[in-house]
Amino acid sequence: MDTIQTAKQSIIREINSSVIIAADTHEELWNVPVCVSTPGDPITGYLRTNVADRRGKDKSFGKNYFTSTDLFHTITPTNEPNDAFKHIFMPIQSNLPNFPQAIGHMQYSPAVFLDSNTVIKSFTFKTDDVKNWVTTAKCKIENNMLHAIELGNAHTIENSRRGLYEPHLVRWKNRFYMTGRAEDKRGHLLISDDGLTWSKPQPWTWDNGEEIAMDQTMTKLLSHPDGLVLAYTRIRDDNTNTFRHRAPLHVADLDPTTHRLIRNTERIIVPDKGMAIGNFWAWPITQDETLIFTAEWPRDGRPSNGDIWISRIKWRNPNTDITPEGAIQSAQ
């Protein structure tokens, strides 16, 4: 396990990154790891991976499931999918007259709970066959379904062929933050006071105002009472030979006032070994740790697999958005 030291002003105390599923332990290509947990003592966790297409066509040929009873220090294969995944990926139904007929990218972000039965959920929809718009809906949970009761305003990026998509949503200090992917060499941040009325997308920048070059891939926000952290890949001088510059994987703190990334807090948490780091996942597991899972993904037909990584984001102060038993707190 590699220990990554952080900047003194970072809200992250330490980062531990390691391979949780080695490439040579399976013949199929596995990618898009997703983890969930349920409160308990110890906290029981569940991990899911896709069986993937080696040319990166986003095809899935099945799924693998694992369980953990020690905060993902070890995992055990299982044939049984857990109901916790159904809770994360519940579909939306709506009778709202202006609700889109088809929505997408539901699986890229968990819902944000307003109370035990009301959530804000992010997703995309299309106004033609190509261009995506991001928005949110306030939903009630009924019969393992999300029932939309209010729809947010939507945004896209005009000079991005596929618009704005793959949104990831968090709440911090009673405001909502959503980050999205585009094809304009940038990632974008939207902010809302109520989770429904969204500001115009703003590109991610460093704290000196310089825009950060990103090659059309997802970003993830990590929320902590002391601040926000972004997980992302970006265009660098040394990753031009990696598909869409999708490695290494970084994290950096946000300035809480300007919402810009503080450059000297940037750290590499998964290295660039010439394989794209595919879609990744962030999950708060305890008051001390938030986990990031990602897979190295060849995407060019090569027979070799990539490793699946876990990065343990260890907070400088306890994350009181999580109960001591590991449950995500709802707004009061």
C-alpha cells in the first residue's frame, strides 16, 4: 500500500492507495467498480465490477460481486447481488408534465438525502440524439422507486458535441454542488441553494484562475464538513500516450470561497501505467475515511488486464456527515 502525504492546509490527512483486485487474477476485463455499505458493526461493504469490452465500447457482459466485513481491506467473491445496490440505483418515475421521457447517467451519482424519504437525484436527458443536459429532481422514495415531485432547471455546454453529462452530486453546508463531463477540454461545476435551481456551469480552474485542461472524462466530488475535494484526471505533459489522458487519477481541495482547486493540494492517488483509468466511484465509508475505487482499462483491444485500485482518503478531522455507525446523515 502506498502512503501519499498531503499538503498541510489540505482537509485530507493522508491517502493510502493499493490494488484491491490484481489484473492477473482473472482472464476477463473487469472495470467500473462500485462500492456501497450499510451501517453495522463492523460495517459490511459490497463491491461490484463490470465484465467489460476491451475496446472501450462501454459494453457490459455481466457483473461480479464481492463482500467485505473489514472496510474493504479484504473482499470475498459472492454470487449474490446485494439489495444495497438497488437502493443506490433506484429508477425514477414521474407524472410531471415537463419531465423528460428518457433520462440517463443515473448510475454515476448516489442520491442526496433531504430526509429519510426525500432525495435530490441528478441525471441527464437529451434534446436530440446526441446532446445531453444535466439536471436534478426532488423525489420521494416509494416501493423501491424514486417518484419525482419537482424538476430542476437544466444546463448543457453548447460547444461540446455531447453536451454536459455524467453528473456527480453532493451537498455541502446546505448548498448543492454538481460536477459534469463535457467535450470542450474542461470539466464543469454547477451550484444550487436548493438542489433544483442551478447556476450556469463554470469550468474548473486552479486557484490562480487558470482553467484546468480535462479530456472528456468524469469528475467526482467528496464532501466533508471542512470542505470539498475533487477527484479527476486531467491533461498533463506526461500522459499524452494514455487514452484521453485518463491517468493518473488526482485529488485536490476546493477553495471554499472561490470554488477553485488549490493547486498545491493536488496529489496523484493512482499512477499512470499507460492504461486509462475508467469510470471511478467515491463512497464515504466511516467518519475517518472516504473510499475511491477505479479500474485501469486498456480500451484498445490488448489482451492484458488492468488492476482495480482502492484509495483511502483519510480526513484530518472526523467527517460528521457520517454517523459513527457509517450511515450518511440527512439534512434536518
